[in-house]
Amino acid sequence: MKTIRRGALLLAAALLSIGCRRPQERPAPPAQAAALRVAHATGPIKPDGEANEPDWNAIATRTGHFVDARGQEAIPYSEARFMWDATNLYVYLYAADNDILAHVKQHDGPVWIDDAFALHIRPATADGGVGPTYSFDVNPAGTVTDARVAPGGKPDVSWESGIKLGVDLDGTLNDSTGQDDEEWVIEAAIPLASMGLAAAPGTRFYVDVGRCDTPRRTKERRCGAWGTPGAQKLLELGP
Amino acid sequence: MKYLHAFLVAAAAAVVVVACAGTGNETSSGTAGSTASSTTTTVESVASSSSSTAATSSSTSASSSSGMPGVIKPTGGTLDTLSFAVVGDTRPPNEDDTGGYPTGVITKIWQDVEAASPRPAFAITTGDYQYANPYGVQSKPQLTAYLTARQAFSNIVFPVMGNHECTGYTASNCGPGNTDGITTNYTNFMSMMLGPLGATAPYYSFEVNGTNGAWTAKFLMVACNAWDQTQAQWLDGELAKATTYTFVVRHEGVDATTAPCVTPMTSILSSHPLTLLIAGHTHTFEFDAQGRQMIVGNGGAPLSGHLNYGYVIASQQPNGTITYNEYDYMTNQVVLNYNLSK
């Protein structure tokens, strides 16, 4: 039964990937395409959720306002920012949220049923071939499900990225009675090597990132993403 | 076992539908966007506290000292018909992110308010004009960006203080003698936003009265994040002055109970007539007719509800009720509409 449950979980994750148009099913854009440069951090980044290093505002690569499936600015507001250094890819995830909800506390659990971000990273190959996708789902409780998805394969949640993250909550987790909830921020450091990415200028990879939320006093699921949901952006580590 | 598999597959598929419902089938929910349909909710005589009727005679001094009818000054003024705009919460997502200040949104909002016909005689703003390190250097450029955008509106604006004019924490309490003292954000708010009004304390009031003497209105601008006993006594005293309409404006709504003023104000407000509590803090628009509270927090800060950026215009009706129209800032269409007795 345990095996069946696990299989069902993986199946659900796989279907989610299909349903949410996650990247592994899409043909890879050519690696020669124009890439968005990711800035190299000028100083240490502490992934504590505060995101108070000046680089986050000054030089980080920004997605801007996530958009919904109609291409309109998604409400509630979400955005992501990226930087890197000799060890890590740093990711800042911002979520405006009037009812911060996260019930999944178990690592590699079904984080995506909460208010959560979904980040997918796939190393670009020189020939434009399809490589593995590394997926990260994270909720405002700081719970992470990280998985490696081989081309045509199932998510392997036994893969561990070594991600370190901090969460800053401006509000109260799982308290829908008040009006204190404003936003939550994830500040994460993902080891580049864990994804087979060289920590060097010119390294390219594809990214898609989105977020779903259930606003206060609703049961409606509202989602937004960087550009077209599921569409990948080509990033390149800058000098 | 086979059925179990089938069930699990079905359940997994259901999870997909739930988890992704917003990505592919997101249609207008009667809120923001180009479809901007108008929903009218008429609520009259809801609260028993709205019985302030004997106030007209006490308003004459305020009327006579306020100058030309139709022009509202820092102390108030007289109008044929009460009309004002409400704009709230304008700040970037991240602290000190001045480059990410929502200048475009707030500029458009003020341009919209200016272009409204008839143009509101004045505006009130519900706080949070910055997100800056409370002891840093980004407060002033962010407030400058706000005030530059606000220049698009040619009439007077009355601001209240938000938690980001203190330390940023909802529970923060600034001002002399208070826990968080004098922050740079507080100092700049006082000098740049209240200074031009001549206010020396973070809380103040003004009156707007009918030119025909038929109605009076007081606006009590509370500094919830600079709360002390002196302000509590001031508020109680101001509320005791009889007027036809009583508007209390502060940053945090009634459910933001960690804000310093919210709990102590509950008992103060309950013993006086109240037309409407106007607040922000939550980055959306909400109207609670029964609780007599309006939240206007969708003025450029990262949206947290389901409505687009926008603003409200309140307009007195011939029967004395007040209509509150919430507008989408891009379409200028009324998204939500409420009517409430005095």
C-alpha cells in the first residue's frame, strides 16, 4: 500500500506537471537564443528571507509582475529575482498574500496544494537537447519539495538539491481571521553544482517560475507565472 | 487493488484540476480587468450609531472660517455636495527598493482622480507611501516619488500615517515616548506629507460643511502607528462633537489587531456615531457595510486580494446617503459600488 501511495503521489506530481504545463514536456528552445543575464552578487547573500542585501534591489535580475493565463498582471502580485556567486544560484520569491496558508510541513510533500511557488530549472545544452529538469516547490512555511525529472521520466523526489532558504512572513501563517497578512518572501540559495551547472559566466539554463494562491474569503485558486505559464526563459550567468 | 489504482488516478487528476484551476480557466470574477462590470449594493440605515442629526448648528464656525465655498483648505471648508477621493497603500515589494516604486500606477491613479467629473473636492490617503529601512536613506526619495505623482491631482490631499511610516511592522508604534520612537520614515512623513498641512502631530482633523448649512462632516485622521493616550483622548473628544457625518480614517482595519490603536479604538468608536471607518493596509478594496468599514489599499502596493489597482470616489446623494464607487485605474470603470446612510 505504501508503494501504491508513493506511486500515486508521483503520478499526481506527474499529472500536475502536465496540467500545469511544466517544462519537461516542452521541446527545448535553441540554446543560441538570446539569454537574460543573471547578475553576479557583489557580496555575501544570506538566505534568511530578509532580502536586505542591497544587490537584491540594485542588480538582481527581475521577472517583474507575474501574469495570468490571459497575459494580464496576475493578482495577487508575485515576482522573482535571481543572482549567483561561486557556489549558488540565489532566488528571491515575493508573494503578496492576504491569507498566508501552508499546511504541508513535510519535506518533499505535496507543497503545491498550499500557497506556493513552483520553480523549474533545466540546464541548457549546447545542441539544444533536452536535459533533466530540477523542480522546486516551496510554501510560506519554508517546506520544499525538490525533485529531479529526467526527460520523459517521473519526478525523483529522492534527489536532494541542498537548497537553503529563509522565509519572511508579514502576517500570520494559517490564520484567516485577521487582516494582518500582507506578504511573504522566500530567499533561497541553490547549489549550482547540484543541477550540473558550472559556476562560471556564460553558463546557461532555462527557468520557469509561477505561483498559486488562495486569497482570503475565497476558495478560488489564482495563479500567475513569469510570462506564459510553463514557458521557459533562457538565463545566462553574467560576469 | 485495480479499483484502488483507478481511484488514485482519479484523485490525482482532481488534484491537477484544483492546483491548476487558475492557470488556464481564469475568467473575470466580476472584479478587475477590462470587463469591469458594476455591482451595486445598496445598504441604508444599517447601523444604529448613525443617528447624529443635531450637529448642523455647531458647524457654523468651521464653515465661516474656511474661506471660499468649494475650496477645501487644511482646516476644511464648505461644499455644496460632499465629494472626496480615497487612495491607499503605495509602496514597492521590497525594502529600500526605490527603483521598484510603483510610480506608474500611482501617477495614473492621481491622473484619474483629477480627471473625474466632477473632480473630488479633496482626497484622503490611507497610509504606506514607502517601504524603506526606517533608519536608512530611501524614505525621502520614495516619498518624493509619491508626492510627484500626487501633483497630478490639483486639490488638497489629507494623508494618514501607515505602519511603513514607522518601522514597517504592523505592531510598530512611533512618536515621542512610544516604543519605536522617531524613525527616519516617521520624520519624513511628518515633514513632507503633514508639514504642508500645518499639522504638528501625526493625527489631526478637519471639517467639511454644506454651504446651505444642511449638513456637516468631520474627518478624524488617526495615526494608528503613533498611538498614545493623548491621541486616544483627542479622538474621544473629537468624536463627541456632533456632526451629520463622521469619517474616521486610519491605516489598519478592524481585524489588524496587532496595530497599536485597533483594540483601544474599539471601545472609543462604539460610544459615538460613525458614518464610516476608512482604512488601508490590506492591498485590495473591501467594503463591509454592516461593520461600516471600507478598505482602500490598492494604490500601487503589491496587490494581495483579487481586485486591480484603483481608487474610490465618495459622493453625497440628494437623500443624504453617501455612494462609494471603486474604480479600476486602467479602465476607469466602476468595479464595485456601495451606498450607505449617514
